[in-house]
Amino acid sequence: MKFITKITCVLLTLVMLVCSAALCACGDEPGQNDGGKTDSQDGVTRLSFKNASSYETLQSLDGKTVTINGYMASSSPVSGAYIFLMNLPYQSCPFCVPNTSQLSNTMEVYPQKGETFTYTTQAIRVTGTLEVAADGEWFTDDYGYEFAFKLVNADYVILKDEDLAIDTALWNKIADSDLVSELYNMLDYLHFVSHWTEYYVNNYTDPTTGTTTPGYYLWPADVDHYLRTENAQWNYGYQDGYFEALVTKINKLDAAQLADLVTVVTQAQDFAARSIAELDAGNYTYASQYIEMFGTTDYVYTLANAASLDAEYQSILTAFTTWLGSWEL
């Protein structure tokens, strides 16, 4: 049987392999942000990854010409029909909000009609028209990614090092270390330990016999297995020293400039421990109900403190994605 949950970018990007992802203190130090503000010059508005995370800000700029600096993800379609623009160099695939197909810290940029983009690993400045989707009616591309906005009728120029506003040496070290991907794995783990009642084993049909084994939502014993069985899907986050190793890796890159990121990991460690304590204490209820997806009646579990756990998870997620978006080129 195949263990799955909601569609994630990790799954979606497997399809794409055939092609070729507010914690920073205010100030003007390298690698820090403008507080989410926008500024305009000659009718062109400067957009940032941070202020693009605000739907209200996007709505205020809908239909306007904007410019933003970033890097192309290497999995941008080879046809050049559009690109995935990110503020992290050398990334193979777009980032998503964990356990969703919603793009995070990634923008889809489309060229002018009849034109295509040529891939480059260099930092670029994109200029185009901001097109914002209606609230809740997000755009969807041919890979299944969902996004609230896109840049259309766009073109780009390659930036020189002196045009970049961040500490490119540190940013490149972060990219080379694969730290961001590891932190996304951490967020996936946090989601599992705090939302395990949403996870399920899907229906499975034996290709030889044609016999179908019905799927089911996870029981506490299943969660225990995935956390505490060596090499199980979520065992990596449960292991002793997991969070400490992340902190050590961050501090080796730059303890001073990345102190806020260490705070995020420390908060994640505490939250994971509390979530598992909820599991061990049996703070959940269950009821027998018909599950249309599986065509069976089975027990479905509900966390007693689901709302508060989700709120804390969302807070940690926001802190991380805001930090990630704060690195403006």
C-alpha cells in the first residue's frame, strides 16, 4: 500500500525531472529586507518576495508593471514557455507550502506573446505585468502547481554582482549546503506529527490478482510506526539529535546572520515534542464513519487540540517562509 497525504510539490516535481522551491531584523544590512514595502519609479513598481506573500499588496498592484530580482529554477520548462523565479540560486525545483501544491517563495513568469525565455544560472531582473487571481480561485499550471499571481508579458536582464543587494557569498553557501531543502523536510515532519489524522493509506489493487485492499486514515499505532521504526518515513525527525544537527549546520554557515533561523528550528523542536506528547497521552477521539474515498466504514481520529496545534504550526511555517522571502537581491 502506498502512504500518501495531500498532493505535495515533492511529488509533483518528480514529473518535472524530465525538464532540465519577517524574522530578519529591520535595517540595511546585507541579506535583509525592506519591511515588505514597495517603491515605484517611472511607472514601474519594485516587487519583493516578501511583499509578494501579502495578498492585499498583490491586489493593490494588479495590472501594474512590476520588477523583481531572482534566479531561475533549473526545472523551468525547457521550452522557455515560462520560468520559475526564486530568490535562491541553483535550486532545481519550486518550493511549496509543505503538504500543499501552493507555490511559496516562487513566482511563475511568462514572456511576451510569441516569445520564449532562455535559461540562465545568473541573477536576473524581471519586468512584467502583475496578474492576480481572484481570492480562492488560484491559477494552476500544467504541473498542478497553484499560485495567487503571475508575471506576464515579461522580459529580463542579467544582473551584475554590484547590482545585488544581498550578501551573495552567504546566500550561495546556503544554496550549496542544501539547507533550505532540509528545512522544508523539517516542516513536513512538523506537519505530520501535528496533523497525523489527515494522513491516510490509499486503496491498493494487487496487479496480479486484481484484489483491492481498502485504504484508511491513520490510527495512532500507524503514527507510532512511522515515527519510531528505523528508516520509516518520518523516523528521521524523531531521532535524537535531529534538530541539534540542523542548528549546528546553520551556525557553521553564519551564526550571527542566521540567528533568527536558529530560533525557528528551536521553536520547531519544542513544537514537535509537544505534538508527540499529545499522541502519547491519547489526546484524541475517534468515531466510526463511512469514508467515501475508500468505500468503507472505519474509525477516523480527531485531535483534541487540533486548532491550537495547527495555529502553532502555521506560525512556525510563516516565520520560516518570511525569513526565506527576506533575502532580496
